[in-house]
Amino acid sequence: MPELPEVETIKKYLDKTVSGKKIIGIKILSKKQFAGQSKKVIGKKILSVERRAKNLIFKLSNGQALLVHLKMSGQLLWQPGILKTPTKSTRVIISFVKNQLFFNDMRKFGWIKVLNKDQLDLALARFGPEPLTKNFSDNYLGKTLKQTRRAIKIILLDQTKIAGIGNIYANEILAKAQINPQKPANQLKTQEIKKLREAIQLVLKEGIKYNGSSAADQLYLRPDSSSGSYQQYFRVYQKDGQKCQKCKTVIKRINLSGRGTFFCPKCQK
DNA sequence: TGATATGTTATCTT
DNA sequence: CAAGATAACATATC
């Protein structure tokens, strides 16, 4: 599913592809997935494409913005040149003079919203710090983890605490940091907190480097319809029954608050 | 056929 | 009341 590295990959592609281009039409095929007035967007130029948490933000020349969340199965696919036929899962088509951008979403959980500056700020206000920026420090992480005894993995997934981590990267980060996903957050020692902060940044950067992950059951694609390759480097995700690369212990799968959780019971304490 | 997977939010429980 | 847990959403796949 698109998490921070996948959304960042899409952001980079689209920022260089659509910035400076004028939107000439919007076709909404799934009404409940588009909020606000498409009228306010037509004829406007895209200034830039940005990312906050797992959201994409298209900044427009009239001060409005398109906020996009792909949820589990959303894709933004760039259609060069001639008019392409929408697929069964195409929900919105954004047209440019020579191109189209398809918003495809099999499961229909994703959405696009037209927002003004205030509405955008409000929509983004609840998110915690971006883990790849300076304000995400050992000090911040330590302070945040001290506040709760919920399992550490649950906290990694909490968008109000840290922005952008989803189930795949939470599993991979804890494997890298050698921390058991079930460990109560407030039991992490100073040394473990530092190790965790480093693992968060390292694993997310790895994900971005390989253009995100298109795992077996995933629908994630880059806007040019190519796949990411980070799935080749997974340490634990969907590897239950296989041997840990480090110690050869069999990787275990458990269910933690309804999410598939994978870890090495020997390496991760 | 029905269980499963997922991100986020609404709602229920402790 | 707050924190934490769980249900709900949609739909293809196994």
C-alpha cells in the first residue's frame, strides 16, 4: 500500500511531470471519492506537487489545492499523448492539453478534495512530524514513546505521532531496529530509542531509493506504471515461515490490532 | 463461500 | 474523560 516512500516516489514523478501544466478538465466517475467543486480547478495551472504524511498536495495557481489520499489501492497514472480508455477502476480523470492523469482505485477508499489554503492547513494539522526532517529527533521520539504503554508497532502506525509509516514499513523498521513489535512503547531504553529513530530514517530512505515496494498483493505503481522494487529487500514483511537472514530462526507472523505483524522472535526483543 | 488484507475514522469499551 | 481497542468502509483474491 502506498506509504511514505511510495507517496514520495509518486510526488517526485508528478512534480517534475505536471508542474507548470494547466488542468483543462476533470471527469468524476466515482462521485463519493471527489469532494469540493471541480469548477474551481479547471483552467488553473499546477505550481507544484508536494507530500505530507501519505497525502499528495497539488498546489494550484489560484491558491486552491487538490489533496489526494490513495489509501490502500489508489494509483495516479500518467497517460501520455493520445486519449486513453479508462479502466474498470478509474475513478477520476484529470485532463491536460496533451495528457491525462488517471486516479485509479480498486477498493474505492481513496479520495481527492478541492481545498482552499485554510482548509488545507486544517486537514494537515493533525499529523505528527515528518520522520525524514530535523524536527524528528531522539528527544521527540523518546518523549512520545514515554506517554503510552501500547505496543511500539501501534505507535509507529499512529499518524498523529509520526507521519507516513504504514504496515509494511513498520514491520521492516522494527526488524532493522531489532525491537519486538509487541514491546510496550514506554519500555524502550534510550539506546533502543536512538536505534529505532535511525532505523525509521534508514528504512524509509531505502524505500525511496528503490521507488517504493510493489509486493505480491499490492497495487502500488509509479505514475509511469512501473513497479517499485523495495519488496526485494524486505527483511520480514510477508516472510513468515522463512528463515531470518541474520540468525536463521523462522520468521513469525502474529496479529497486532488487526494488522499482519512479522518479526524474528530471536533477533527482535 | 467466506475469510483476508489494508489506512483511516467512527464508535464502542475499559 | 481519556486511552485503547475494535468495527466499518470496498472489493479482488485465495
